Amino acid sequence: MKVSARLLLAGSVSLCGLPVLAQTDELRQAQEAFTKRNYADSLKLAEPLAAQGDNGARVLVARMKLGGLGTIKDEVAAAALLKAAAEADHAPAQVLYAAQVYQGNGVKKDQAAAMAWYRKAAELGDADGQVAYGGCLLSGLCGLPKDEAQGLPWVRKAAEQGNPNGQTRLGDVYTRGEGVEKDPIAAVDWYRKAAHQLYPRGERQLGIAYANGQGVAVDPEEALKWLQAAAYQRDSLAQEWVGSFFERGRAVVPDPVKALTWYLVASSRDSRDSLKTAIERVRGKLSATQQAEAQTKASQWPVVAEQIRALLAVAPAGTVKPESATPGAVAVTAVAPSRSSGTGFVVGTQSTFVVTNHHVIANCKSLRILPQDLPATVKVKDAKNDLAALEVPGLGLTPLKLRSGRGVRPGDDLIVLGFPLSGLLASGPGVSTGTLTNLGGINNDTSRYQISAPVQPGNSGGPVLDLHGQVIGVVVAQINAVGVSQATGSIPQNINFAVSNNTLTGFLDASGLDYGSSQLQADAKAKRMSAADVAQQAKRSTVKVECRPD
């Protein structure tokens, strides 16, 4: 009996999903090279480690041999590497080896043995193993008898670990009533968790829920947004749904050429009868010229700009992508590092306070301002706009002024300060330069600017300054460039975001906090400076905000 590719997700070689189990600098470098598709470099680094028995390296080399990435495709050699790592109780290897055994790739096909390996991985706490084994039990597939009581706990464990495949499968459980009462609201909740990690099947199922009003109110626009995101990640069912929206004019103007394009794209990956019927139905409405146009567009699909736009539509700025999320998710990632430290800057007139991002201070039991090592308390916060103001008695730093008067324009030069990659880079504030590229963020969100200045984890909450040394925004988020590359094949360059100056001043005004501003036309001290001079001046007002568990 056929098992879905999503159920045995580890069975295919992807550009992501590498276990983060690096034991050496060489293995970390090999994994990074693999993620960037520098397969020859990755193989050169990983093969000696694999030969020495490093299980993470064995898995990495096996993935490349399975896909013929940077080397000759060799399923037998890959299976041997995976088996060795699996026998050493390396759970990710057990999952991948189970998939090879199940499919008979480089090793004798054996369903029972495959399921045994999935169970071993599940028992070791591997979420992929849990959802694969539990999903087979729930469905009565893979040579296992149907046992919802045994399968559901495994799938739930995977979902609760944040595994998007497990979350989507648990959503299916509530949709279908597998071992539980049907609960469309709970189903949507789990689909949404997966969709927020930009997991295609989770996006598709969430889109279908909005289209049909299952667990949520009918909302064609919201449905199309999620369905397109999944469709652009090559989910053929979502592609068929998008085609139907253009055919019927749901949330869009009817466009039979676009409908046929999507149906043709979907049919290149799936031969469902419903697709064949849809293609013939729409073709009957089009001229030969229109049919040829659709065929050409399908052959040239995807248009990268449209693909990125669809993915960004479901990845709002400020969304924090958990470290446990499946690698490769295309997201706009809030740039506070995992240790919950970020950047802040001093503003104020009568008394001073530190401005930073809300996500930097969220869920912190205590806050310290460094390098002064002073305690801070949250005076006011705004989760929606991702802003917070902190009180820091005794800080005594020179406050920055906010720009007022003439607004900023695309093309204006800017400087960003922050404490990126805490623990890896130098301890002082780092400086980067760039331009303001757009006055709106994702989906024309006017509370954000798009900036080209490079930012890294830890820059969150840092000041964005003009060449007069005045604050024009607050760093908030960066594009997950590797994730976009993996989904689109195109690497976005320096697409980052800042809270706009208008949003910042509105936040401070609404909070009743005094702050200093400067109008370029009237302030004699607002002289244009070099980027280095702006940075030198602003460093005296920029601090590191550290979250502590005590």
C-alpha cells in the first residue's frame, strides 16, 4: 500500500532538515556549505569525519550520495553510512535509514524493518520518527495494523515538539476524528501552527479551512493567501486549489489563463483525474493563443518575484522562528538571538529610557543593560508594533534624538547599530550601512521600512540613523535568506526591516514619554556627518539588552 511522501518525509533528500548535532567546527562548516548548496565543499569537509565514525557527518554524506549532490549518486553507499549511524543510536540516521529500507533504496526493501527503525527513533524522542511511526499506526499503513490509540500519542508528541509535519498530521486527526471527537477548531489551530512555519501541507490545509469555513469563518482572501504560499512551495493539491480560485473568481478576478497555468503546473507533479478534468474544462473556454500562453507560463513557472511575494504574505515581520522549527522555512525572522539578547538605545529629555523591540524582552524574568550591568524594568510595551521602553535607573547615557520635519525617502543613506551574534563577534556595538529601500514592509505594511543595511540576530531593537545622527527607525526583522533560497532557488540580498519613525513616535506619544526630536530645517546642530562619525556618536547611546532567567 502506498504511503504519502509527507508521512515518510525523511525518505527524500531535501536541501534542509539537517540535524543540528555538530560536534566539530569542520562538521558545522560542512553543514553550512550544504545549506548553501556548496556540495563539493560540504563533501570535502564531511567525508573524513564520516570515515572517523562521526554520525552527523555520516548522515550528511549519505544525503549527498542519495541525491547525487556534489558526488555520484550512490544509494548503496548512502544506505551503508546511514545503517552504521542508526546502529549507533543516532535518531536522525534511524529515520532516514528507515525511509531507505521502506522504499528499497540501496538496501533490501523491508516494511517491518523500516517500521522498527522508525519506532527506535521515536523512542529516542525524534519528532520525525514519532510522526512517521504514529501516522502509520493511525492510518493502518506501512504494514502495521490500524491502532489509533497507539498512534495518536506519537503524533501528538511530535506536534508538541513543534514538528510541522506532526502538527499537520494532528490537525488531520481532529478533522477526521481519528481516535478523538471531530473538532475543526482544534484542527485549524494545529494547521495554523504548521503554516506559521511555512510548512506547505499545513498552509494548504489552513487555506482549505478558510475556503470551506471549517473551524473558521469563510474567508476567500485568507484562503487564497495560504493556498498560494503552499502552491509556490510545489504542493500540487494547493496548486489545483489556486487554479480553481482563478477559474471561479474567488477572491480574484476570474482569469481562465491563470487557472489553466496553475492546473498545468499541478499536473506536472500529479496525475489526478480531477486535474485532467479541470484542464480539459478550462481549455474548452480558451482560444488556441490563450492555451499556448498558459502552456508557456507553466513551463516557465515559477516567477521568482511572485513566489517570494506569496511566501512573504504569510510571514509577517516580527514573527520569531523558533530554533526547533524545521530548517528551511521561508520567513521573516525577528533578529533577537536564542539567548534573548538584543539591542536598545537611549532617548528622553527630563529622564531617559531605553527603546527596544517587544520580542527582545518578551517572556524575560529579569533584564540587564550591558555593558553597564544595570537592572531594567519594562515601562511600557506594544506587542503589535514590536516596541518596548525600559526604565534603567542610573544609566546616565546621552540620549539620541528622533528625526522630525522632513520625512525619509527611498534611497536615503542610513546607519544601523547593534550587538549581533552575541558570543560570536566582538563585544562592542557593530555598525552596518545601507539605504532605505522602501517606505513599506511586507504587504505594504506602513508601520515598517525596508532597509538594505545588513542585520543579524542580536540587532533587534537597535537604532536606524540618518547621516545627521537622528533616529529614523528601529531594527526589527530580517529575511531568512537561506529559507527563501531553498524554496525559490534565488538568494535575496539584504532585505531587512525596521519599525518606522512615525510608528515609534506614535508609540512614545501614546505612552506619555518625553523624547527629544530634531527638525533638519531648524536644528543648527543637525549637520550631515560621515557614517563613521554618526556611528561613533551613536555608540555612546546604544546598549545591549540581555534577558536573564533569574
